[in-house]
Amino acid sequence: MARIGVDVGGTNTDLVLETAAGVFYHKVPTTLKNQSIGVVEGVQRICEMAGIPASEVETIVHGTTTATNITIENNGSDCGMITSEGFRDILHIGRHKRPHNFSLHFDVPWQSRPLVKRRNRIAVAERIVPPTGEIATPLDEQAVRAACALFRRRGIDSVVIGFMFAFLNDAHERRAREIVQEEMPGAYVTLASEVANVMREYERFSTAAMNSYVGPKTAFYLRDLEARLREAGVQSRLRIIQSNGGVSTVGACARRPVRILMSGPAGGVIGGASEGEMAGTGNIITVDIGGTSADISTIPGHQIKMMNPRDTFVSGHPVLTPMIDLVTIGAGGGSVAHIDAAGGFHVGPRSAGSEPGPACYGRGGTEPTVTDAQIVLGRLDPDMALGGDLALDAGLARRAVEEKIARPLGLTVTEAALGIIRIINSSMALAIRSNSVARGIDPRQFSIMPFGGAGPLHGVALAEAVSARDVLVPVAPGITAAVGLLKTDLQYEHTEAVIIELAGAGPAALARINGAAGALREKVARELDGDGIPREAQRIEILAECRYHGQGFELRAAMPDGPVTAANVAAIAESFHDRHHQDYGYSYRDAPVELITLRAIGTAAARRIAIPAIPATDGSSPDRALLFVRPTTFDDGRTLETPRYDRAKLLAGDVVPGPAILVQHDATTLVPPGYLAETLAHGNTRIRRAGQDQ
Amino acid sequence: MNAITDTAPEVDPVTLQVIRGSFETIAEEMGHVLYRMSFSSIIRESQDLGAGLFDAQFNTLCESESTPMHIGSIPGYLRGIAETLEDGEWYEGDVVVHNHPYHGASHTPDLAIVVPVFHEGRLVGFAGNTAHHVDIGAATPGLIIDVPDVYAEGMLLAGVKLYRKGRPNTAMWTFIRRNSRAGAQLVSDLEAQVASARLGAKRFAELIGTYGEDVVFGAARQLMDYSERMTRQRIAEIPDGEYAAEGWLDDDGRNRGRQLKVKVTVRVAGDEVEVDLAGSAEQTPTAYNVPFEGSTKVAAYAAFRKLLLDAATSEARVPSNEGSFRPIRVSAPLGSIFNPRSPASAEARFTQCNRMIDLIIRALAPVLPETVIAGSSASISFAAYSGLRPSGAYWVFLEVNEGAYGGRPRSDGPDSIDNLMANTRNNPLEDLAMHIPMICDRYELRDDMPPGAGRYRGGIGVVKSQRVLTDAFITHESERHTEAPWGIFGGHEGAVGKCLVYNAARPEEVTEMPSKFSGLEVKAGDVMAYYSPNGGGYGDPLERPEMTVLEDVLDGFCTVGHARAAYGVVVDLDTETVDMGATNALRDRMRDAR
């Protein structure tokens, strides 16, 4: 039996295959037009490499940017929306805040690129009133039918249904769906109360509209991929990684594609977390550095953190869906260095992309990038990129740095290249701080885990900048994200708005909490049932999202085991006070605490990929892995003769002192002077300051 | 004294960027903690706040990107605190609260909390923030317009220490709690401000610890010089000369029908510019005046930042600090609406600021045609709803309603969005109705009047109808019921705003309200429907592509009749097409008729 992880990125599709015979890695170019072509080819090829028939593959876990790309390229479905009379323009007005304070020529994405055009937003009479959710005006069913007729005439087949206060009572939304299904059989329908059953109309409607916008195309992609795999003789189960890091089925993701908008970067975070487990290091900060951007996530105590749902945006639209807490910044190998009109020295966020790419690619790029600076400094060997498959031109890199940076600033080329690296490292360090220090997390207790092919070139500098403990380099930095796909669990989440002041909760309120918790528990259990997970293997956690009465932002508090009773209800408030203090440095112990939303998270452990151990060193010199020695410039400005080692030939327990560079097919690791790189049991590497305790 | 002197060492460009990034991260973190912790919706949902770090000479080192009216205002507070500080000096562990409009404050509801930052026993700077509070015990709940003087604005706090050497001034906290209709919210939100300011002070001290005082303040000085250089370069691109524009405000909130003039003269000389407000109305006898230091100057600076350093079109982002203000001089005669004499009240100051910015843009239109935009709503709708709960306690709700932009040289004016100096977030209608005895009946683009037609049309204002479920009071601060936003370069003018009050059971019995009114008593079931002004158009409407007009008609941004009358485009709504033959003929006739 075998399993495959497939991670589709902007440039490459990375695959990892795990069988009894071992673990295999493969990389193919991403087929941008339809990612499934490359995926199927890659799956066939990696099976050949492993010498197994495709029919032996039991599960394929897939990370995809299909849904994200629809939002970036703005080519989703023409959607219709049925909403409450008087509130046709909630999606047009948004939160009425501009993207910039100081601008007259700003763009407003939700107006210039609406998820649902105004002509297709049809308001119908109906009214549900707070705080009870009682129906004040019944649904005008004729108006719903008339809207359907208009949608049919306009060729629309994706419909959003979102009514005011439906988080209190979804009867009208459900009835409207029945009518739409009668009138428009086969239409793709999203109920706002189903995708995000929480208060705040704009965010809820936006989430539903995003679901309908990316829905038909994403569903088509997933089903098409499944069919192509079948045609190719691959009978395996296809699972998709969601933004929250859990995997789900094709069917569930086709219905709720809004949950896979961050499928792309999620695999990297999971991969990083499991590399941390493998190394026995609980606290890590993952830095996944690509060509144009870097994804950074802080993982304390092996626990991947989730974003506060109030902070989750995709392409300028709020999307209330669980997402791994990560920050993405425009800093990568292709980030362009430039000097502005007033002499300011910047690196990124603009990227040279893959066309023209960095100057050293020789494809006509003349602007210096981070990759060019690495070459100037001798940290990347132009003849060794992708094992020598990609020839780079050091002369072009040098010229770009000299003409665009060194001369205007009156620096030497080496100084300019060092400046580029320092600025990009500083941007990444600030993003690391915003995702760690800014939340009260002390990086001195954390290891930096850099990956992506160029990631390990930055690892030590980042660790120094944020005072991290040390650096952990994964076994295969170029495909850590793909490996992560084989380390994820099934995961489903559901929420329900349950607005109750905890201190005053009487028997009826407690019954409401317990009833809602029970219903949520059952909902996620049924989804796990559907995946064939026996009940005893299901793990279901209920969280209470609370705030002080009158606040606007919820934090997650723990629920007691078993039913909530008059005796233990105060424990929820206590947990909330603690969390508030931890997050903001202050808590209002005497203020009443209000429960807003109950959230159920159901998981089932998948079998984890086992990365084989490598042989231990026999005490011989690591020089068995020595390739050659070349000059390399380090951050302190010194240029030293620096040996290159073939990372694949290092054995567990080998310690390579800096200055050194560890080279492998798709990644380069920089070990500055004063640091030691120790090869760990699985071929992973820990880099620490010489003399520092392990 | 800190190290901002001309002899400070030059900080290298890389360290400079690192420190700049640290400053910005600290300011954002301060703002983030403040709005997430706070209780009143004007802070937590609207984010009507500002936060930042300052040096010992009150220069801004960094500020959060929250709402523009707060950005650049805190130095005024710091100067006012210096004039009034209890004990006459700062101690470690002090926390000061300040809101006095004749001692630098922006206006009284915006309370500042300031914490001193010490390094090696010396005062080196400040961490501070401002936030708009729901109620500080003024003459009417929430907002005021028709009041006699500044003493009717509620608590006037100047250099008051809420903590001295780390110990709370409990008498002052009790006083504040007792003198507000929303005392619990006010105190909790002040606690959130204190947490935010202390966090900023801690981060500031850490930064100095990491890089050293010389480097941090040297970097700050260089960043100010950088902002100044950027601003001067842009000013120098404007031809030298004197450019003027004027407009009329509706009234002062008491003397109906008596319009108030706003006159703006912009003098450009080399790389410096002066904004002269001479010729504007005398100060008013109501609260409708603008504190000069904390608001007039701040708004004038903001106008040039929008015009010259547009964040959306500039490749380099200019740091938020004093440097960009240095080449700009602002003057307004003492005793005028933009520079009132004490004890005139000066709480309701927003719409005058917004109109001033609108007029600066208009004045520069002849020389910056590709930069300016047509007339915007340049107003605000700031509504205070209040009433009593069965317990006898007050409920008070402040709401900021949006406006619309004028058409622009390359794009339509954005619709229903906070305008110019305003940039808050709206309060979710569902959140509101769960906590306050009010419900919203309508929140949509207004469709009773079209926006200004043009090659690029003006933005469409909002209509918001809020119904109270108990007897209540409403105070409303708004503008532009009488002078519509102008069109420019052939664009048509937009539409004035309006405000209607009626009972939901008798919607035909409508009272049309003036733009400003104070303490209006309303009954349960009464509705206030606010319509914000529509923006003016930019350029000739006959040059707007036919298909764009068709899209507008399909989306209901424009009627078939308006498409024909203003744009000369003949739309067939049944087939959703343009009759090109009829359109060309009509457009020719319209051109000939000019």
C-alpha cells in the first residue's frame, strides 16, 4: 500500500510517495491552465520511480491553489444573490472603510471586482428579528421564484442565499434554497447560515458569496482530477488539505471550497510542525520562502495555531473560515531591490517572478533580486542550482546589483548585496515578530525552521535577528510542504451562534448551550462517519468563543468536559479571563463574560508518513561529503574559503562547523562561521551557535 | 534631552529600514490591542482611534494606520500636556489623560492617554493614543451641536495624572466614572488605552535597549528628513502661484438658513506651500468650530498627504511622521471658525475639516488635473442615539455614516465609503441590534438621486434608516444639504444629502431635518433615514463609453432616463443592450447643442 502527497505551487508541483519500500520525491512543472494534468503525470511518474503500479496507491492527499487562483485572477462564476429587502448592498458597502488613509486614487476591491454584481443581487421581502429570531415578515416566495427566472435568463448557475439575522433562524434561507432547487435544478447553491453561522452580516455574506464565486470551478477541478486519476488507473481515495490544515473529501470541498482557499500554504505549516516533532522540538517558527513570498507561522508546543476568524481575508474579501495562523509577506528569492526617488533602499514586495526572473536567469531581467545577491555573495553556486539543471549567470547578477544599487548608494557590490540580504531578512524578521513577539511569544524559546529551496540560506540570520534558539532544517526543504500533506488528519469544523451571558445563565440557557454543543458534536461526527472513521477513533473538541459583554472581538475559551452545569459554567469564564490576559496583557476580571459562538472541531488521525532514519556516523570525518571549497561572503562582511558538503552523504551525528554550505538537489543551507550543523537521525539538521548547549 | 541633534551619527540605510519597520510594528500593535480590548462600538468596530510613539520634543516617530483625523493630532495633545501637567514634571509610572481643546486636543471626546518613556533615568519620549469616547458628560448624550461654550462639552481634562509613579489616582477614576452617561464603557475603554500605551512604552524601551539611543533617535530624525524630502519634491512639481476656492456650509446648528463661508487660498512657492483660511466665516456661537492646533492643521496636512503622497499610486510608502508637515504652513485668523477663541465650543469640527480638504483639491484643479478629483461628499454623518433602559441606565450609540467620492481622472468615485478625513468601519447591523434597542430598516446605495455624471461618474451615497425601539434622543452632525459636490472638467454636479424623520407606522408623514440638530426627542418606532451626498462627475459624460453606461443601468447605478439625459446613451432594458444608432445620433445632437 502507498500514499502520495501532491503540493501544487506557482512554479512546481511537488510529489512525495510513501511505500513499504521507502519514500520517493519528485518535482514536475505546474500545469497552470489545469493543475490536474501535471498532478496526474506526476503521480504516474512517481509510481514508476517507486516501481509500484498506480493501483497500489491507497490515498492521495492534495494541496491546491486552484480556489485561491480564481480569486487572484478574478475569473470565478457569475453569481446571483437572494437577500433581505432593504439590504441589497451589504456586499457593495462592506465595512465602509477605505484600504488607504491617504489616497485619492485607491481601488475598492469589493466594488470594482464584486463577488456578485449588483444587478444579480435581488432583495426579497422577509424579516427575522433579533434577539429571538422570530419571523416578523414571512418570506416572499414569489419574489424568490422571480429572482430565479432572472438568473436563468442571465445564464447564472451559482446562487448565494443570505438573509439578515439568519444566524438566529435559518428557516427562510432553507426555504429559499428549496425554491431555487426547484426552479434551477443543478444550480450551485450556498446558504450563508451554513458556511458561516455567525453574527455580522457583511462578513457572513462575503464568505457565502466567495463560496459561490469559486464553487463551480473548484468543484469541477476536483471532480475532473478525480476522473483523470481513475482513467489513469489510480483508484486511490483523493483527499484535499483545507486552510485549517485538516484534510477533507472531494465532495465536502466541492460543496465548501471556501475552506480550501489557503490549501496551498497549509501543507508547509503541517510539514514544518511534523519536522519539529521528528526532531523532538516543540516550539518552532516555520518560514516557507518561495519566489515571491514567504509564509511564516509560529507553532508553540507542537500546536498549530488558528487565525482569529475576524482577521481572515482573501483577495480583499473577508472570508470567515478556519485558517492556519500564518502571515504571508512579499519577500522571496525573486524580490526586487530598488532605490526610490528620495534615496530610500527597498527590497520587495515586487517580485521578478519566473519571467523575467532574477537577473542571473539570463531571461532579460536587469533588476537585482535576492537570488542575485546570494550569487554575488557566493552563497548560491551558479553551477549547482537544481543539481546543475538550472544554469545561472553570475556576471548578470553582479552587474544588476552594481548598476541598480551599489553605484547609486556609493557602496561596493558586496556591500550592496549584503544590504539586500539584510533588508529582506529584516522584513521577514519583522513578520516573524508580528506573528510571535506581538502575541506575547518569546522567540528565544523557539527554533526557526526555514524551508522552500532558498529558505535554509536565511535560517541562521533570521534566528539571530529574532533571537531564536537555533535553526532546524528539514530533511528535504524543497518539498517539506508536500511531505506535510502526508502528515495531516481529517478535520471538520462547525459553528453555531449561541449568545448567552455566562454569569446569568439559568437552566434554560445551560440547556441551550448543551443542546447546541450536542448538535454540533453530532454534525462533525456524521461527517467523520462519512469518511469511514469509527466513532471510537473520532476526536471532537468543543470551544467557547467568548468576549466581555460589550466587546467586539471573541477569544477562544475551553469548555468543561461533559455537560455545562451551574457548577462548572464559571470555568468557561475563568478560561476566557486567562486567555484575554495572555493575548492583551490585561483582563477585566469583574466584567461579565458573554458566550457568542460554539465551535466543534472533529478530527481523526490519519496514518503519518514515516521518514526513515539514516545511518549513524561511524566517527569518520564528514569530509566524505566534501564537494569543493569556494569563497563565500557572510553577514559580518568577511569573505572566507567555504567548503560545500553533499548533504545526502552526511550521516546522523556528523557535526560540520561553519563556515560551510550544505548542498542538496533542491536546497542550499548556509552555516556561517561560529555555528555548527549537526545531522540528526533522519537526515534533518540542527544549526546552533558553537558552544551553545544542545 | 534625547539625541536628536545635528551631530547625531548618520544611521546606515539598512539599519534605518529595520528601525522604521520596528516603529511601524509597534504602532500597529498598540492600535490592535486598543480596539480589540475596548467595549464601545465607536472604538472596537469603527476604530475611531490613533496610537503611536513620540520623542521628547513631541515629534511623531510612528503612528498606527487607523483613522486619519487622529493621525498627526497627538503632538498637539503633548504640547497641551506640557502646558498643564500635574506636578509640572513626569515620573516613571505616570499615566496622563488629556482632552482640552484649548490645550492642543483634537476635540473633547477624543481622550488621549500618554505614558512617558524613560531611558537611564531620563525622559526620552512618549507612548500615547487617542480614542473617541461615547459620552464624557456633555450637555446632550454622545454628541453636541447647539451649546453655549466649551464648558458644555463635558469633562475637560488637562495634564491629569490617572497614575502617579505607578499608583492609580482612584479619586480621578471615580470622578470620571460618575460623570458619564456611559461610565462603565468609558472607564473600561480608558483601561484599554492604558494597556495599549504601556505596551508601546515597553516596546520603545526595548528598541532603545537593542540599538542604542543615538541610533534609534538618529534613525527617527532621518526618517523625518526623508518624509520631508519626499513632500518637498512633490510640492516643487506644482507651479508656483496662488490658488483659491470657496464653498458654503449649511449653518451652525442653531441659526437656520445662515450659511457659513469656507475660503481656502493655497500659495505655492518653490518646495513650500501655505494654506490660508482667511475669508472663512467668523467663529460660531455653537459647538460648530474647529480647534486650530488639534484639527485645522491636522486636516490641512492630511490634504497634501492625499494629494502628493497617494498611498495607492506611490511606489514608496512615506513614513507617518512630522517630516511631511514641515513644508506646509497653515493659517486661520483667530476668532474664525477654523481658529476659535476660548471659551467657544469646538466639538463638532469634522465636516468643516472635510470641506476644507475638498476645497484644497478644487483650488489645485487647474494645475493638477491628473491628480485632483471632483467634489466629494466631504461631509460626515455622525449620529448619537440614546435613551433609557428600564433600569434607568442610559444606552448611548454613536454611528458614523459614510459618504462618496467625486469622479477621478482614471476611475469612478467610490460609492458609500468613508470620505477624506474619515476612515472608520461601520457597526455591523446585527451586532448593534443584539445590544441596543434599535433596528436598521434599510442600508443600501441611495437611488432617489443619481451621482454626478461624467467620463468618470461620482460615487453614490448611502441611505441608512435606523429605527429606535424605545423613546430616544438623537443628535446629528452632518453637512451638505444645500451645496452639492461639484463636477469638474465637464462633469456634472452630484447631489446634496438629506435627513428624514418619520414613524415606521406612518412613513408618509415625513419631517425633513436640517443637517445638524441637537437632542431631538423621538418616540418608539421613529426612524431617522440619512442620505449622504453623491459625488460630482469628472470629465465629459458624453465620453463615457456606451457599454459602461449600460453596465451602470443594469446595476441600477443609473436609470434608463438618466442614461439618455445625461450620457446620451439609449439603453433597451429588455434586451439589456445599447441602441448604438440612436445613441450616436443623440450624442451628436447633444454636442451640437452646446
